[in-house]
Amino acid sequence: MDSDQDSLDQNEEGIDVVEVNEGDIEEVIDLDESEEQDGSEMEMEGYDGEDEEVEDDEEEDEEDEMVDVQDDADFCFKAHTASVFSCDLDPKTSSLAVTGGEDDKAYVWNIADGTTALICTGHSDSVTCVGFSSDSKFVASGDMSGLVKVWSTESWEEIWSFECSDLEWIKWHPSAHVLLAGTADGDVWMWKIPSGECKTMQGHGCQTTTAELFSDGKQCCTGYEDGVIKVWDLKTAKATTTFKGNSGHQDSVTSLDCHDNNNLILSGSVDGSSKIYNCNTGKEVAVFFAGDVNEDIGETNSIESVGFCHSQPLAAIGSLNGTLSIWDMPTQIVRHKCQHDAGIVKLKWDKTNPFVYTCSLDGNIRLWDARSGKVEGSWSGHKGEILDMNISRDGNTILSVSGDKTARVFSIHKPDR
């Protein structure tokens, strides 16, 4: 009666009451026991919530790695076992490539099928500098620790080596068997190959970061970490002109180019500016700018590559803010800003036409028409950032190397002239 009275009282308070008969009950579940049982079953099966999350992340990473990238390469060289930093194509036949990498090796190989002609052994640090002599008779390899080696492309034997301080760059003379190298202590070495006869262009206690030789082979220009640029007479090994202070850069010089007239220098810097200098007058001629930092791409507008056009009075600068700027030199007005999805690593002008090639950290190579500012061609295939690129002397081949441990060869299909 008390139970019935309680139900009646609840009904009178307006609360809905559901009556359940014992015959309608199929199973009684104890909630506490259920939670313990589920937990024990999961533990018995080796379940771990954190492990599952890790496994999911690993699966996502694997899926990312499996994302298809259209590969436009004619050939992919895969002998390196780590990132590939530098590359060059032989000027004489455009059939051989040399690549140097983080695996402490350089390879000379045929671009048609990857047949290895030479493994440049003996390095104990990353090979960051490689290059063929102007007649392709020699090939040089240099590592970060300062060991430079030269090999004959006829006998495939090492013919010369030298060890200096930490190496920053090497450059072959445009017409002679002369090799130049810049070091972290600021000195520039110049050797006759294979005799090893040497001259030294002493620095000012600051790292030399980049260099370029004039096409007449009489001078070279060097850039330094403090923004200074020097022009050297190769015969006397003395600096003829120095640009510093207000006429120099405010940060490290990253790239240099010399005009075909053997008078003008184009520079690029971490400070986001590019300058043209007149070597005869020793004066600054023009200043160009990369533009603002693109936060969607990175945290710097450092100019990584510069170049003079060979057929028109144009200059190109490529920045880590993803912008390729085409400047009209006489008016000092920017003609086009060509935007990339990632920072630009290197640019190269076509030898005979106003077309400029760029490679970037997104793994792509593009060909731009400097007159219209439009993309006229593109090549993909790398699954990592491109770290270096070169165009063959005959203008038919692109060679690129990447953090994905590969070098790739692409055929160039230029637009109709």
C-alpha cells in the first residue's frame, strides 16, 4: 500500500510514471561492472589510447608521403643516400652531370641512363660544391670541411687535391684551367690545375659567402657576410674596388652576377635588397627590393638568386618571400612580380631569349616570360625542396637536385619565339 501510495503521490505531482513488469526485463546491467569489463577487455587486447593516436599519425604521414607528384623528369638519379646539395652539367657535351650530397660523396653520371662514370670518394663531410671546368676536362668536388679534389674526365682519376678551412664555394675560370674557392675565414684561393700553383686573395676577417667571375676572365667579384662586395684583379690578386657601408649591403651577400659588358655587378642580400654597381666608377647604380615578407610562405624576404638578362636590359631577383621580380634597368621600375607558392632558391636566364627559369622550395621548376610575366612552362617530380639547379649550355636540359635524395633531368620545351 505504501508503494502504491508513493506512486499516487508522484502522479499527483505531475511526474510521468512508467510501470515495468518483471516479465518484460531481458537483462540487468550493472553500469560500474560494465565499465570495468570494457576496460579489462581493452587492456587484454593491448589497447592504448596514446598508441592509437600515434599509429593514426603515422598512417597520415605515410599517406602524405604516398601523395602522387607528377614526375616530368626524363631520368631520376637515386644513388645518393641523403640530401643532394649541388649540381652541374658538363659544358662540352651536356651529357654528364655531377652531383654532391650530404652522404659525403659526389657522383659523375650520364644524364641519359644514370650510368656512373665516377664516384668522388675521400670526402669526410657533406659535398656542397661541384663543377666542371669550361672545357669539361676536369671536374671538382669540395666538402664543407675544406677538402677540394679535382678529377680527370678522361682517365677518371684524381689529379689534385687541397685542404683549406671550411669551404663556402668553388668557381671555375670561364676559359682556363683555374679553380677558385672561398672559405669561412674570408680568404679566396686560386689554383692552376693540375700544377697547383696558387695565389691567395686575403679577406678582411669575415666569411666570403658567394662569388662570380666576369666573362672576360680578368676579374672576379666576391660577397661577404658583413654585406661587403669586392672586385679582384686575378692577375695581381688584389682588390680593385670595394663596396661597403652605405654602398654595400646591411646583411650577408647571398648572390652575385656579372653583366656581359664586364662592367656591371648585380648583388642580392639577406636584407631583401638587390643592387647594381659600376666597377669602373666604383659607384652604386640602382637599388631594387624583393618586397615584404610573405608570412604564408616564411619569415624572411632574403634574396637568394639574381641575374642579368642576356638579350634585354632586364634584371631578375628571386626571394624567399616567393616573388620573382623582373626589373627594367634603364628606368629602375619593376616590370613584373611573379608569385610562387614557396621561396625561390635559384634563377637562371635563357642564353638567347628573355626567359627566366626558377626553382623553389615546393619542388617545382618554372619558366617565365620576362616580357609578359606569365608562366610558359613548368616541371615537377621532386618530393622535397629543390636545393640547386643548372641549365645545360645547349639550352636543352635542366638538372635539379633536392632534399628528397634525388637528382632529376628534364627536357626543356621552350615556347614559340
